[in-house]
Amino acid sequence: MSTLKIENLHVSVAGTLILKGVDLEINSGEIHALMGPNGSGKSTLAYALAGHPNYEVTEGSIELDGENVLEMEADERARHGLYLAFQYPVTIPGVKVADFLRHAVSNVRNPDRKEGTELISMREYRKELYEHLDALGVDRQFARRYLNEGFSGGEKKRMEIVQMAMLKPRFAILDETDSGLDTDAVNVVSEGVQRLSSANQMGVLIITHHERLLQYNIPSQTHVMLAGRIVETGDASLAHELHNLGYASVRERHPDAAAEEEARQKRETVASA
Ligand SMILES: Nc1ncnc2c1ncn2[C@@H]1O[C@H](COP(=O)(O)OP(=O)(O)OP(=O)(O)O)[C@@H](O)[C@H]1O
Ligand SMILES: [Mg+2]
């Protein structure tokens, strides 16, 4: 069994402290939901886990089976089995989906691979890629397109899950993968995540504002972030409650965090005036 362990994580972005002591532990095979109002720090946590250079960890630790993730570059983290599906997937003009993924898959499956050395076999790779494109309802033609260029919002989100299916990470962070998907696509993606997590014993952190992805992928724990901290953890019923009733009751139960949130919003309003 694998464990992803985050302790007392503090992260600052452009000189502002955004995460102020996050603790979270996910074991392989577990599904966790992360909810919280806009701007509370959910994507910041996702980027810090993935190793985005703009997100500076000032305190605390991230460990994967006891190994220090913070010492790893972003590509090393991927080779160690971490995968982030972006809230806003990036476009890479000039790089075809099939080529990009063949490189990524070769690196992840053969972690000692050096650039310029042999890639995984084309025939085997193409068969697998087509399988996953078909399963996620993405036309095979997309393999020949430039990554995300001209893709619709929903197509980008599906492609993030195709990538996850190919890379078979130990831990996946899905940052609002459900947003922008139509109802049918939510079902296709939900089933895909469910299939992959159970087949590979993948640990999943689902960041979402809705319940939809969680209906197929029932979280064993639901965490609520407010002003850069996880202020509450509950079961699947907490996600249901937040989806229906919003965050007013969470703010009432955590007045200090709510006050911090308000103070920061005021500062931002002043700064942008
Ligand atoms: N590069 C940056 N420069 C300045 N502020 C940033 C930067 N990145 C994030 N922030 C700030 O950090 C805070 C947390 O942002 P984050 O994207 O983590 O929120 P979130 O919980 O994912 O929100 P949402 O639900 O809207 O996706 C926000 O106030 C945001 O403006
Ligand atoms: Mg976000």
C-alpha cells in the first residue's frame, strides 16, 4: 500500500501566503473529496503537489511512501506516480497528443529512461491509447491534434482523464475535472475514474464544487478548505450538505478562518481599485 502524506503545508504564491498549514493523508485505493469556496486554496494545493515552480513551499512536508516529494522536480513527481488533472488544462501548440503522451508514458513506465532513448513500442502504445480514447468517448482523430489546441472545455477535461488512464498514477488529483462537462460526459468521466481507481488501487483527490463526480466515486473522506486550511473533514454526506447548502454553516463553525477569508478579499478589492 502507498501513502501520500501532507503535513503542516504552507505555500506562498507571488509573495502571499495562501496555504497556512494543510494536513492530509491519502492511502492507495482511497477517494477523498476536497471542497471549499472560490479562492480558498484548493488549486494551490494541487499545484504545490505537482511541483509548479510558482508555488513556494515555505513550511511543512509532502511525502510519498516516506520519500520527500518536495525535493523532486515536477517530472520526477510524475515518475513517482503523481498525476494532476488541471482545472485549466494548458495548450501546447505544435505538440501532438499522441507524441506527447508516448513520451510521458515512456518516462513514467521506465523511470530511469534518458531523453533520446527508445520509447515504448508504437504498436502496443497505439492500441492502448485507442482503447482509452474509445472508453472516454474521444474521437481517435484527437491523437493527431495539437494538445488542447482548439479543444472545447469538455474535450480538454476528457483528455486529462485519457492521460491519467495511460499514465496509471498511484495518486491522482482531479482539479474540477467535472466543470465544463455536459451531463453525459460527467457520467463517462466518472465511470472512467471509477474503473481506473479500482483497477489500479489509485488514490484520488477529487477537487469539486459539485456532487456529480462523487456519485460514482464515493469519497471515504470529504475535506473542506477555508482560507488556506482544511477546517473540517467528514464523510460523503458532508459533500452532499455543502453542495446543497453552500458554505455559510462552515463559516459559522469556523469564525476565525471566515474572518481571514474576508480580510483577504478586502485587501484584494483595495489592491485592484
Ligand atoms: N499566481 C498568483 N498570483 C497571485 N495570487 C494567486 C496566484 N495564484 C493563486 N493566487 C491566489 O490564491 C488564492 C487561492 O487560489 P486557488 O486557485 O488555490 O483557489 P481555489 O480554491 O482553487 O478556487 P476556485 O474554486 O475558484 O478554483 C486566490 O485568492 C488566488 O487569487
Ligand atoms: Mg481552483
